[in-house]
Amino acid sequence: MSEVRLRRARSADIPAMSAIRLSVTENVLSDPARVTVQMYKDYLDKDGRGWVAEVDGKVARFSYADRAHASIWALFVSPGYEGLGLGTALLDLAMQRAASRKIRLAL
């Protein structure tokens, strides 16, 4: 049985989140340089909030809620970790965060 942990994202997670973003087979970036490390950093706290799902200590999924636009900026799953329900759990975290701040997210 795998150990799963959901937690708030931190700067040290950015390389793993970027690798996940670049590995997906849907919603592929036509220009990977458009999503910068600074954007990941800004969405950790300044522009929103980020979360990761770890499976056996490895970041397998991540999500970010965008505070200014009341939307989900990112929700990505590493290939091979689909179907575990962790994407839904991360979306739930974003929705709970928005509700606690009285923000209605546009999905």
C-alpha cells in the first residue's frame, strides 16, 4: 500500500512541479518557457496558494489556486499516478481555501 500525503506546496517542490507540468500528455505547453520558475514561486503565497500530493514521498500531483482571478491556475498529475483520486483531493483543498476566504472560484 502506498503512503499518500497532501500538503501545502513549498519552494523546494518547484522542480518536481515543473517536471510534472512538462510531462503531461494533455494540455501540453506549446512553449514551455511561458511558465517560469518565478510564476511557480508567486503562486505559492503571493498570487495564490499551492498544494502537492506525495505518493511514497514523491510529488506526484500539484495544484494552484489563483487569488486574483478566483480560478485554478494549475492542476496536474504525473503520468502513472492518474486514477488515484488525488487530483480531486487537491481540487477540494483549493475549493476549501477559496470558501474560507469567501472567494468563489471559476472552474
